[in-house]
Amino acid sequence: MTDHVLALDVGGTKIAAGLVDSRGAVLRRAVRPTPAHDAELAWQAVADLVAEVLDGTTPSAVGIGSAGPVDTDAGTVSPININGWQAFPLRDRVQSLLPGVPVALAGDGLCIALGEHWLGAGRGSRFMIGMVVSTGVGGGLVLDGKPFGGRTGNAGHIGHVVAEPDGWPCTCGGRGCVETVAGGPNMVRWAREQGWSGADAIELERSARAGDSVAAAAFERAGRAVGLAIAAAAAVCDLDLAVIGGGIARAGNLLFDPIRRTLDVHAGLSFLRGLRVVKAERDDSGLIGAAALVLL
């Protein structure tokens, strides 16, 4: 047994594992693509990463952040983007690899928020939301300095706040969610419907920076949707900070300027005037936050 913990960050695109010490330093790390179309192959990727990162070490505890929805009481996960993982017993499966080692499970959005609050751009904030704007849009809440998972562990699912009531159907089963506007593939889809001919979100950013009006409008729409969701969450939870990471957030002011313009219009209550929106500092906040579940 050591003072090191195993952290797992399970997403629909990639799965990361890390051996983390009590200060949040990642001593060993490994990443694999998620075999999202095969439930058992996805689990095997998790098991292989655990073996690779531990390399014979027995951790003192395990923290897991997973795409959701999650059920933290049952220890199960039902990611929208991993086929076959419906009520998948992820906590018990990991526990079976490490008998006697305590295992904690939370949503990946909550872990992202917790990682940024502990060692990233959220340090010192008492009431914050951490977000990822990438292929999808996710988030988690830290309220009064503590992670807040809500009734089932799914509080902070800001990507599924409604931004366009008559918008596109969402993979969650709803319609017009923030993710349908600000998720990278949906931004590309919208731009292509408007006549843009590029291939992906990276090219969309390049086109926007080069002055393409459709590409710029795609970022404007995305920023507005994210800003509307932040305004709603901030009003409900009395937030002082929103920290945003992910691939689309790397576009910087292309996304952040319309977010802030939207907040100027829609976050008008006096207690929201100090609300800040900043870029995430860490690329591994999900992993760090998973470790924080069992370290803090």
C-alpha cells in the first residue's frame, strides 16, 4: 500500500489513467481511445490502463470520473456515447481489480470542476462551475468550496440546459441543448448547412480566424449558447466563476467574447455582476479531479 491513488477519467473519446500523489502530481499516466461501440472492449481498455499505470503498485484508493449520467449510489454509469454501458457497474468492476481498495465514483464534469478548483483556474473560488466545451459539452459544480453532485451525482449537466427550444434533437433525448449548438461536431454540421465546406472543428477555427463569416457565426452561436447556460446556472446557484476548458475553448476569444457579450445582456442581477468567465488552466483537470475525490 502506498500514499498514491489511482485516478481514472473515462470519456466517450478517450480514457485516461494516472497514479497521483497527495499534492496532485501525476507520477504515471496513460491514455487510450475509447472503444465506444463495444461495451466489453471499453471495459477492457479501462482494465488494461489500470494495469499499465499501476505496474504492480497497490494504490491507497481509486477515484473515477466518468461520462454520464452516473448513479453514484449504485456505482453505475450510463454514458450517452459509450454503446452498451447502460447502468454499467463501473465502480464494482474496478473494485474487482483491486480487492480491499476503496473506490469513489463521480461524473466527469464534477471531476473537471474539482480539478480546476484544487489546482487550476478555480483556486480560491467558493461557488464555481467547471465546463468542457469540446465534442460534447459537460460541467460540474463546486458550491461553498465543495463538490456538489446533487441527488444522483449528475448536478451540473450544463450541456443539456436548453439553449434553443426549437433546435436540433440531442443525443440525450431532449431538443435544443447547449451541446447541439456548441459541441464541435454540431458546430461543423451547422456551418456546413450554411455552405461552409471544411471538415472539422479545427478547420472551422482556422476559417473563423481567416475571416470566414459562416465559421465566425458558428462560434458566435456556440458562445451565445454557452453564455445563456452559464447565466442560468449562475442565477440558480449564485456562482462567482465559470472555468471553461476543452477543444473548442482553445479557440480563445472566438468563443469567450460571445460568451461574455451574452452574459452582459442576460446576467443582469446585482449578485451576478462579479461573475467571471476564464479559460481552464489544466488539460488533465478531469484526472486530477478524480484523484481529488479520494485525496481531499
